[in-house]
Amino acid sequence: MVIVLAAVLAVSRSQRSKADTQLADAKADARRVIERLGGQVYNLTGTDDPSTQALADAAERFTAAGSQIEQATSPAQARLAKETALEGLYYVRAARTAMHMDPGPAVPELDGQRTAGHVTEHRSIDFDGRRIEASPTPSDRTPNYYPGGRVAGRPVPAGWYSEPWWRTALVAGAWGVGSVLLFDALFTGMSGVGYDSAAFENGYGDGFQAGLDAGADPGFDSGDPSGYAPDPGYDPGYADPGTDQSWDTSGFDGGFDGGGFDGGSF
């Protein structure tokens, strides 16, 4: 009995030590990306609406990632913080592109980004009494960037938009009644967009389902099909239902110092 008990305790300690090591490694990996994002956020200042908005979004992701990594108690939660920071780096790249700067080195692909596709042509539609535009390039008419991926289980192609029409779903975790019609009107027939309206309505396309069938790690997004929302009760730190494209970004500008920064240090 003593020998069996000693063996059980030894195995338990070994498993606990392994779990602690995995968590520590995952948190260190996430912190490396978060620190990289922070260096960009604090050293860049937007010069126009698209770059200013993109940097505001990057700063928001930096804050969220910092909150997530502090609360992380599992490798999956640490990976979620890393994913948030990686998304922030995409916003930084977008801001640098809008300012005609070298975007810097490539950023690892986000969850669902490839299958969501990207905007390849300018589109302008009238929807629900407002004008919505999508473009592959930034402009005063399309100052809101999204790096591409799934929001509340639905794909949002990477590109520049006149307004962040996906934000309500990002905050609430569910799409509105007219979201399928908006997606259909905005993207039907556009090459590069990986989903049609039926797939958008269902929440995934063949590429996403194939990934699940192939055994993709479901723990990365804690079971949420959006790939962005964490487990219930795990506060992402930035989903403020009052936010929209009219945020006041002046608070970010004051903390950004572009002096001595170039593309090579990205």
C-alpha cells in the first residue's frame, strides 16, 4: 500500500510539474508577442484617419492581451492572449501601410483568417439607410481595418471598411437579423472572399469544417466557434458595447512617439 501510494504521488507531482511547465511556456510565448505589440503601439502616431483608427484598435488589443495573460490559468487561455496580440500586430501593419511605411515582417496567420479571405475590389452598397463600403486599400471613406477571421462564428474578410459592421457581433457574440443580407450584398461575386452567403449564415464554410474534421485543436478558442471569444466569465478586456468607429483616439496619440522608429526595428 505504501509503495502504491508513493507511486501515485510521484505520478501526480510529475503531471502537475508538466502542466506548470506548459503553462509557463505558453505564457512566456504570449508575453513575447504582447511586448512586441506594445513597442509598436507606443512608438507610432497616426497621420490620417485610417492609420489613427488602426493604431487605436492595436492599442485596444494590447490592453486586452495584457489583461488576458494576467488572468490565464491554462495554456489555452495563454494562447488566446497571444492570438489577441497577433491581431493587434495586424492592425499595426495596417497603420504602417496607411502611412506608406514598411509594414515590417509577416505576422503568423490568425485563426480562420485564410478561409475568410480578403477584399479584392472596391464595393459600395446602400444598406439599412446607410452607405457601406469595402476596399482592399485605406482611404478617408474606408478608414476601418479588419485583419480577417471569424467573428461570432461568421467570416469577415480582411480589408478596409467604411464602418466596422462586424463590431456588434464581436461585442454581443451574435449577428443581427440583417447580417446575412449585408454580407451577401457586399461580397457576392467578389474573388478572394472564401464564403458565400449560405456559408456565412451557417457560420462556417467547407474550409473551416475540413479543419475540424482534420482534428484542429478546439482548445485554442475555448470552444467558441468565433475563435475570439474566451470561456464564459473570462473577460477579454476590450469588448465595450459602447464602442464604434467614432472612438476618440486622441488619448492614444499622446502616448505614441514615432521618433527614432523605422521599419527595420519592427
